[in-house]
Amino acid sequence: MNEQYRRWTQALRVPLGFVLAAAFWLLCRPSPSTILWGGGIALAGVGLRFWAAGHIEKSRVLTTSGPYAFSRNPLYLGSLIIGFGFGVVGGTMTIPVLFAVYFFVIYWPVMKQEEQELRSAFKEDFERYARQVPLLMPRLDRLPRQVAGGATRFELARAIRNREYNAILGYIGMLLMVYVKYRRGW
């Protein structure tokens, strides 16, 4: 993928996310069980994102602690889990398929672009980290070792500074909209 496409996807990921959310609301056919199960899955993704946001010092430190010891992109992994959860909430296969296409067309190039930026900024430390920690999906066959180069401990103030409360508010807002749609029979 070329540089221009990666930058384009980086700029459009949030606006296209709102378009996807609107499509989700129009297409979803929730039931109490899909809201409960999918909402729980999505909440796990929100929790992962919040945990990651409390560790990361964007553009200042190569964060390798907390969820970054398992995945180089726990924020995006959290988003993937949230999307899967809301796919379950929606009660239709169309929603998870749309989200999967969105994720891999938009987020995959963004992850690759961010990798290039980290590789430029942190050179050997990033290379060592990338050899030990997977890009997205964590390795569950072994616990990660502490990776040299920028461990930070979780700080609630950091998660707030990183505006991760937006994911929490979005989660609550989407669940409320789905619940209203279900109750009204729309």
C-alpha cells in the first residue's frame, strides 16, 4: 500500500466510523440476548482500550508494558473486540461483515503507517519489541517477557489525557440507541 493511501485511511478512520455506526443502527435487529452478550463482549474491548490508554505516552515513549506486552496495537485490538461485540448486539451477519471490511481496509494500513513512524523514532528498541510482540492478536501460548525500551505503569490520568473516555461514552451511547430501537420496535 502506498503512503498516500495510508495517510488517507488515518485521516478518515473516525469519520467513516460514524458512518458505520449509522449503518449499524439502521441494520441492527437487537434482542435482549444479543444486547446482553454483545454488550458484554464490547465492554471487554472498551476495558482493553482503557487499560492501553492508561499506559501509552503517544510519540514520546515506546510503550511496552501492560497490554502492549501482549499486542503492539491493543487500542486497535480493543476496537476490533468492540466491533465484534456490536456485531453480536446487532443480531445480523451484515454488521460484522461490514465492520470486518472497515477494520481491515482502514485500520490495517493505519497500523502499518504507525509502525513505520515508531520504527523511525525508536529504531533498535522498536525492532526488538516487534520481534517479541505480535502486531495485533496476542500470543496466548506464553506469557510475554518484559520488553526493554519504555515501560510505563497504568495511570488513570493518562487514560483521561488520552481521551479514552470517548470510547466509554460511545459504548454507552450505542447501547442506549440499540435499547431504544429494541423497545420501540423500530
